[in-house]
Amino acid sequence: MKLTIISGRSGSGKSTVLHILEDRGYYCIDNLPASLLPSLVDRISSDSTGIPNVAVSIDARNISADLLQVPAIIKELKEKDLPTEIIFLDANSQTLLKRFSESRRKHPLTTDTLGLREAIDKESGLLEAISVMANHSIDTSSMSLHQLRDVVKNRMIDNSESGLALLFQSFGYKNGLPVDADLVYDVRCLPNPYWDTALRPLTGLDKEVVDFLDSQSEVQQMHDDIRDFLQKWLPRFESNNRSYMTVSLGCTGGQHRSVYLVEKLGRHFSSSIKNVQVRHRELG
């Protein structure tokens, strides 16, 4: 039996992930009181139910006192050698505000005296203990539902037994750091195609930009340094029971340099790692 705990702030996509897992044969429970988690595990694991995978959603709808128990409960389950994975979803506060405004749903923490923005901020504190224990964090701020489904499918289901899942992600610093990054490289010091007016509207996927960056020795040195670091240390991460690794590279706008390097690194590591994905946050 494997237990997957899904948590995160309201509006970040938890229900979507739970539905995906349910479609894949998981026994799913939404908004399980955290104090009942040990009883659920005992019930399923001690009976011949034939249920191999269980997914439960635990979030701010829980009783506050129960949420405080979650770290101790998870530690206890792991000590029983129960394979346990925590998936934590989040998005920036502005995105969550927009989603609630568009859907007109009520945030579970709002009251007559607590507004939506305050409720979203309060939720971060309530779930902090769970977020720091997460095996995998997903920032859904710039994701569509289809993109979120692809991430869950490709990184958590179809490849669950295939070793380390490696995601290379480009981003623009002007839009903030990605919260789901494990390693972040700042490549803003490299020659910038933006200053060539012919290259400005293009991206790191276009041949003209690729040719320009291919010709820059500093760019190639940066690529080689990142490649060599990852080749040396990724096996150590994997041997420490790390299943997922997100490597994010950022330039100013997330359009040229970071896109180029992410593509090049993705191609390189695809030859030695089975599950390598590439995502460009600012290119949609």
C-alpha cells in the first residue's frame, strides 16, 4: 500500500489532482480529518481490500488542532515503513485572489470579519508544517488545468517506478521565482539577445537566437558548469530517496537565455535519465 497526501492552499488545484489519481485507480478521500489518518491506514492495510494506492486531501478545512498533529502522524506512518508521499500545491496570492473572484467560490477561512486576502494569507501559516515536509511542491500560478494534469500524469503516476524525474524549467525574474524549484540558476549575466532588435521578438526556441547564443563562449561555459554540477550531484540526490527534481534557470524575461539553456540541458540529460521534462513558464 502507498499513501499519497495532497495538500495546499485553497484554489491551487488540489481537487484536480485528487480526481486524476481517482481516475488512475487510487482510493481517494477529500478533506479527511487528519486525526483519522492512522485509523484509515490501519483499516485498509489490515484488511484484504485489494487497495494498493490511497490518496487523501488534507488542507485548511481541517480542524486547526488536527493540522498541528500532521507532522507527528506522518512521522509515525513512515516509522511503520508505509510508503508515504506528500504533494503540496500552491500559487501566488494574487493568482488565488483572481481564481476565487472568477469562480465566486467562498474561501473556507473567510468569515464576517476575515476577508479573502486575509484568509489566503492565514492559510499559508496553517499549512506551513505540511509544506516543509512535502516530497514534491507544485506552483500552479501559471498552469492551466491541462498542464497540471500533464505534470501529475507524467511525473507522479506513469513514472512512479522509473527513478528520478527531472524537470528543467525556464522563468523570468521579472515575474518572480518559481516556488516549486529545487535548484535555481541565475543566467542574467550572460549576453542578452534582447538588445538585438531583430532577435527581440523571438525566443530561445528560434534558430536565430540559438545561433547567437551558440556563438557566445560565456553561454557555453555556463551550460557546461551547470551540466557538470548536475551530473555529479543528481545521483546523490537520487540515492537519498529523491523522486523528483526541478531545476529552474532564470533570465530577465524568461524568453531567450533561460529557454535556450533549458532546452540544451534537457536534451543532454534525456540520454541518461528516462523521465526528463522541459517547461518554459513565461512562454505558456
